[in-house]
Amino acid sequence: MPSPQAPTGTTPSGLRHSRDTLRRLTVGAALLAAAGSAAPYTATLTPAAPQEIYLQVGVGAFTNNYINGGQPQVNATVNTVSATLAVGVVGNGTAQAMTTNSTAAQSYWDGYTFCTVPAQLYIGGFFRTTGATTAAAQVTATVPANLTDTTGDSIPFSQISWTSGGNGDTTANGFLPEVFPGGKFVSGGVQTVGSMASNTWNESCWTFSYANTVVTAAGTYTGAVLYTMTAP
Amino acid sequence: MMSIRRFASTFFLGAALTIIWPAGARAKTVTIDDSGSQALEPSVTMRWKSAAPSRSAAGNVMIGTTTIRVRINVTPWLHHSGHIYLALPVQKPGPIGLSWITQGRFLPGQVASGNRVLVYAGPIASPFMEDTLTFQFSVNGALMARPVPVTYHFEMDEG
């Protein structure tokens, strides 16, 4: 009879192979485990409420100049721009320079004296957003139809225009091309007076002028223009 | 004579190899197991470095800080000397800056993505090395439209 154990003569060898294989598998698994545990550490960078918006027309408020770590603040002051006409020149077509009660001459960016007061009104701002450059933020002016006095007389807002500039206002000096250009009020309308690219500081100085082409009764005529910044 | 010549040539070849070999040897770099590290915050909150931007749109940097209890397994190099680096690979979303301060076990430093910086050089006396590192990441805000994972690792130069 053939020995029933003959086939089993290979068993030890087979077992040895199996053990070797098992050992290799074990080693392989250990290496894989080691490789897995040495994976690089991952930190997730999450932008947190990064959007900010700031508009200043006339005086504003910063805790300090930007380059010194200043933070924008809220300033509810409403500045005026005005002209006082002598009786003899009313309506003669000679434009009259207007002045402001704003004291904002310096840029909050670096403290540079950018505007000349009281001849000029400061306007500036920025908006912050993450990601690639977006569409520009728009600054609009909501303009009443007229300036009025207490007796109901009126002067069209379109009598007022402005030019734009600033001390040393050139690209070479680090200023952008004029983002708040000169213009003229549109009576009773909403008009765009400037735009700001994202993540840039924008500023101009406006010099207002009264056209003086209408003859009205003596009095104090007032009207308020509301400036609104809308960011995408 | 012939055998002497052969001996001599073998000797000089051996000597030449002995001289050349060390010069040709290159340090092997191995990523260190840092699976024992723990972040104290789940994510790194990125904020503008400055509230207001610049006139030129430059310098729109966002920064974020996180503290991590670093624990690296240096068992394979126990009782040897080693050079440990912190490496910040090139990765999305783009150029990344990383600086850190330590409690003293590792060296403080800073690194830009694509580079590494030495944080320890000396004997490896224990199986694990631990320190608490405060990291500050800096990234251009234009690259930060959404949360992004950033990886770094510690590595050992062997040899």
C-alpha cells in the first residue's frame, strides 16, 4: 500500500512556504502600515468672514493709519459742501467754487495729506473679498431733484458738478488712476460716481462747483446726497 | 611581478573606491511618522493680515494660526544622531508661507512651500520627540476662495 503519509512528506515544506509567505505578508503589511502612518500632516485653511467694506465721504474713522495696523470704524458725520453768493453775482453764469466743512485732508492709508481742505472733499474706500479678482464695487449717489429753502424755492441739483484729483495723484506715486472721476449731479436720479476693484485702496479728492446759471430768491438752499457702495 | 602588479592595482582600485564611495554617498530622507500629533483646533481660521488693502492691490495676505502638539516617532533612529526637517511641499492653492514657534524641543523657523527647514540636529535619545508648535500660515487672499487642505511633514536625513 502506498504510504498514505507520502503526500504529507511535502507538507512540512508546504507549510514552510506558507509561513514564509505569511511572514512576507506580515512584513508587507507592517511596511504599509508604517508608510501610512508617515503620511504628511494636513491642516485645513479656512477663510473666516473675510469680506469687508469701507466707504468714506468726508470725514471717516480709523483707529490708526492702515500701514500702522489701523482698523476701520464707523463715523456717522454728514459733511456739507457749500457756496455763498453775493447778491450781485446770483445767476450770472460764473461758476462759484464750493467748500466743505470736512476736515479730512489725510489718507487713512498712510497719513499722507492727499486732499486740500476746505476746497476738497475726500472720498475713499475699499472692499475685501477672497478668491480671484471679482467685479468692481460700485459707488452711487442718490440725488434729490432740487436743493430747497424753507419757503419752497428750489435750485436743480444739476447745478453742482465736481472735478477729481489729489496731491501728487499719479500712478507713479502709488495712486491708482482716478477711480472717482469728475462729474455732475443728475437731478432726481441715482448715478454711479466711481468703482473700486477688489482688495485695493481707492481715494480721490473732489472739488465742487456751483454753475450759477439760475436766478432764485435769496435764501439758504439745502439738499442731501446719499452715497452708497455696493460690492459683489 | 605579475601577482605584485595585480595586487597593486587591486589595492589602488580599492583605495580609489574607498575615497570615492563616501563622496558618492547620499543621505536618504525618510518621512517621520507623526501620527501621534494632535491639532488643538479643527481648522486654521484665515484672516486678513491687515484690515485695509494697499493702493496697489499688493500684499493681500491672509494669515491663520494653529497650535499642534507634535509627537513624532523616531524609534528607527534611536541612539543615533539625526537631522530632522520640517518640509512644506509645493501644493495648491499656491505659494504658502509657514512660520512657527516652539517650546524648545525643536527649533523655531519659517519656510516657504517647496522648501524645508532644520528643526532638530543631535542625538535621538528617546523613541518619541514631542513639542508644542504654534504655526502661522500665510497665503495670498486671492487664492483663498474656499477652505484648502495644506500638508507638511517632518523628515529625517539618514546617512
